[in-house]
Amino acid sequence: MKARILVVEDEEHIALGLRFNLEAEGYDVVCAADGEQAIAEFEKSEFDAAVLDVMLPGIDGFEVAKRLREQNNYTPILMLTALGQAEDVLKGFEAGADDYLPKPFDLSIFFARVNGLIRRRDWLVEKKSAASSIIEINGRSVDLGELKVEFEGEATPITILEAKLLRYFVDNPGRAVARNEILTKVWDLAEDTDTRAIDNFVVRLRRIIGDTGDRPQLLQTVRGIGYRFSPNGE
């Protein structure tokens, strides 16, 4: 089956251009001109990925992404930004975006990012069918397939990016994982993506697995490099 992509872009010539090129690559494409229409499209249909412009009339791209995640909709999102400023990138990731691309952009880069989103979606489908998709950390049950963490009878949703990062840490215990390695090998992002996004994700992961306090024991900071996962807190 063709992968279905929702393109949310208020500039008609850009939306039509993206639709034409995506359909030429074999994707099934639906377009929305504003945030309200995008949310309506998500409510009536499922998509394998979304291309979401930040600057939209009415509800902006950040708010659209935030509302989707609040509704436990984890469709992978590529966010299009006008300037690619660090604060916009971080805000997009905080809202639930999976990747970003500053305008103007080269089509080859755009397709690489979209294909990366589809691979993440495939990863989620694979994890849902894998017996090893549930891992136990610090008394918490992390379900990578259903994208949730259960602790004391309560379930907390996590994103695909958070799940992939946690899985990578678990698969590489005791090793210092560099920030650039996380960008390229875990998230399929460009190496020049602002690494502060990773720090924000690690803070959230620590909270999710109960590794809080002044001196985290499970996800430890390795100064000048990145992070180390120590399952025994050593």
C-alpha cells in the first residue's frame, strides 16, 4: 500500500509543488491549508507521516503537533520552519515534532527527511509485533510498541523519538553515547541539528523512568560527549 502523507501548508504554490513531487514518488497525499483543517483531517483518517508548516493562519504548526500528541496520535511529523532558528527547532520538538526542515530546502533533502519519517513509522509497527518491545527499567514497564510507560497503575505516553532513544540506550549499556551519534543513528536527523534538543529529551526520559534528582544515576551525563545508560545506577 502507498504511504499516506498529510501536507499542511497555507501557501498554495508550495503545497501543490510538494503534493506533485510526493505523488511522483509514489505517495498518497492529502493537503490542508490551515491548522483547523489539519486537525479535521487527522480526526477522519490515518496518515503514515505529516509535513507541517509552522506558520499557519489560526492554529499554528506547534499547536497542531501539541494537540495531536495530547490525543495520543503519534503520526511522525516533519515540521517546516521559515528560519530554522534554534528556539523554533526546540519548540517544535517539545510540541511533538519528529524532525524539522528550514525553508527554502532542496527536494532531495526533503525526500530524505520524509523517508526517515516512514522508517520511524515502520519501526513502530515492528515494535508492536515484537515480543521484546516491553522493557523493565527502575520498576517501570516501558512498552515500545504501544508507546507508553506504566508505573503504579498509571500509563504515561511517550513519542517515537523518546522510544527510539531509550531503546538505543538500553542496547548500549555502560557506553558513552555522543550527541551526534544520537542525531544520525537513532533519529535519522542531520548531524548539524541543534543538540540542545537531545538534552531536553534526556530530561524527559529521566522523568519518565524515575531518574530524577540532582545526580541522575541511570542516564548519566558524560561531560563534553553525551550520555551513558547505567542500568544498575553505577
